[in-house]
Amino acid sequence: MSPSVIKFFMSSSFKTFLKHTAKDFHNQSVNPPVVRASTIIFKSMQHIRKTQAKAQKNPIGGHYDYGRQGTSTTYILQKILTKLEESYHVFTTPTGFGAVFLAIFSVTRPGDEIIVADPVYSPTRLLTENFLKEFNIKTTFYNPHDLKTLEKAITKKTKLIFVENPGSNSFDFQDLGKIISIAKKNKILTVMDNTWGTPYYLKPIKLGFDMSIVSATKYYSGHSDVMGGSLAVSKKVFNQVKNAERITGLRLGPDDAYLITRGLRTLDVRLDRHRENAKKVAEFLSKNKKIKLLYPYKKDSYNFRMWKKYYSGASGLMGLKIKSKNINSVRKFVNSLKLFGYGYSWGGFESLALHQEFRETGARKYLKLAKDEHLVRFHIGLEDPKDLIADIKQALRHLK
Ligand SMILES: Cc1ncc(COP(=O)(O)O)c(C=O)c1O
């Protein structure tokens, strides 16, 4: 591709960029080839040394001497994501949880402390609260709606603040700007799990976070057929994460990178539609007195204000806090849905439902469910929203 064409693509709007990027002009194909390689063949020993020298000088330039470092297929994906995140660089990992681990492993050492949002994704809670303890890394949890609990938890040993926004299953939105200013004042690094909004709706690095995690398994791939993760970083932490990535070998393979690149071409179109569909379903659900909607929809709530302050849109994942003395009727409501699949993960084209049991929220200190409150999670997919609403309506007859 000529430099002037590259320059034009890089300066076009993101929607246009996603449609035109990664074309293989050499082979005249719309999509890039999947380059699978363990060994990378060089023309000579001098060529190897030259490539290694280039990699040392420019570690984000795509100069590889071994397959574990990536190939042109993973490099293309990293370039696209770096533009989407407006970050210094993006590392890609075999799963979203790999990105969670890489972020924490990169910047914490025995004796350090980390502060974590109370309603994080439950495996992140297990990793920080239980596993890291064995390595003498202490975790304290803060209340996302009371940042005094965050300030109080800071000690001289605090290395990292781990934010997930919105909270997993509870969908509480936080004052992200305030968290960043607390962290900066105390010289603490920050990371945000941005899987719900993706950088299409919010760019954490631009906001001031040092690292930003997305499970590419969800909206990036969009078709429920691949796993992957991304960790966007600022220049400040780049070397630390690069070292940790090399030591752990946590890198995405080329076939998965290809599928995620393919999914990304329609990220904007799909997310726009998830948002429209979810809004229609939310409007319908908000009329039901037994249901408190956990979605940035009601204008007079703190969650709505915090969402509006930082996000340009909302994705398709929402919670329904249901008040009922009859748990069997909640189960029957969920089990009577016909268009919704029952299963974990989300972010694909299809609608999903889950009745969240104790283990998804149980260990939390704040924002617990009260007696007779139940949590149902919906992922609103790309089906016709009229059909989804009709389905929910018939299932709601069972809710007592
Ligand atoms: C918010 C969030 N972060 C991280 C992950 C982990 O991603 P993966 O399943 O790709 O490992 C998930 C998975 O559900 C998630 O919901």
C-alpha cells in the first residue's frame, strides 16, 4: 500500500477505517492472509540480526524472529485495536481473562497491594482476593458508589487500582475521572476492564487509565466462535507489560486474530444495533413494577449520570433486579423464554439469559441483593426487538 493511501486510511473516521483496513494489496484480496508460523525464515544470518536490531529499536514495529511473538496476522489486529483504543500499543492475549492476568502480573510484585472494584467479574475477584494472596499481594475492595472507601484503602504499598465498569451483573457505573485523579495524586497505576462498552463507546487510555482490558471473545469477535483478549497500554507501562508478555507467552494465535479482525469490521454496526434493541427492550421492561432495570436508561439515577458523563453509547448487556417472594416463578420466567439461549459469555449476535445464582455475586461486600431480590441477566442480541419483546412478555406471565 502506498504511504499516501495508508495516511488517508489512518486519518479517516473509525467506521471507514474498519471497513478498509487490513486489505492485502500484494495478493489483491480484501482480507489479510492468515500467516501461521512457528519458525520465521530469514534470507541470511545478517537478516536475522538486522531484524532483531530493528525490533529492539522499535518494539511495536512488527519485527519478529519467532512465531510466539506473532505474525503479520496478529500485528494487523494489534494495529487496528491501537487505533480504536487511541493507546500507545495493544497486546493481544488468548482469552480476555489472560489480559486481566497480564495487566496485574505486569505491574505488581510480592509485598504490593491492589485495590479492586467490589463488583468485578467473579474470576477477577478469585484471582485477586485468593490467588494473589499466596504471592503476598494484598487486595482491598472498594465501593464503586462511595470513592471514600477507595481513598481509605490506599497505603504506601498500593500499586494498582483495578476498575471494571459497569460492575459485573450489578451494572453500577462509577465516576471514572475521579478515580483517575485519586490514583494520579497518589502515584498509583490504573487499569479498567472495558469489555461492556468497548473503546467504541469509551476510550479508557484517553481518559487517563494506564491500561485497558477488553475480552475480544465478546463484541470484538461478535459471533460467539472465538476467544481472545486485548490489553491496551499507555507509554508509561509499555515496557513492564512487554516484559511480562514475553515471560508468560500470553499471546493470541493467528487464526483467532483473523476471526477477531473479521468481527471488528462490523463492530460499529453491531454495537449500534445492540444499543437500539436494548433500549427498546429496556423501555418495555421499565413498565413492569416487579423489575428494577440495571441499565443506563432511567435519567434520574446516579448510574445514568455516570454513564452519560463518560460513554457515547450502551451495549446490549443488562440486568433485571426482580422483587419476588417466589423464586420458582423467577426460574419459570427465565425458563419460559424461547428466543433467549441460556449460557455464559455474551457479546455475540444472539440474545441470552441467565438467572444469576449466589456465586456470581456472593463474595461481594457492597451492593448485595436484599431478601426476595433476584438477578437476571439479559444479553440483547440482533434479532428483531419486536420478537424479543413478545417473547419476554409471554414469559413474564409466570413471574409472581
Ligand atoms: C467483564 C469481563 N471481563 C473479562 C472476561 C473474561 O473474558 P474471556 O471469557 O474472554 O476470558 C469476561 C468474560 O465473561 C467478562 O465478562
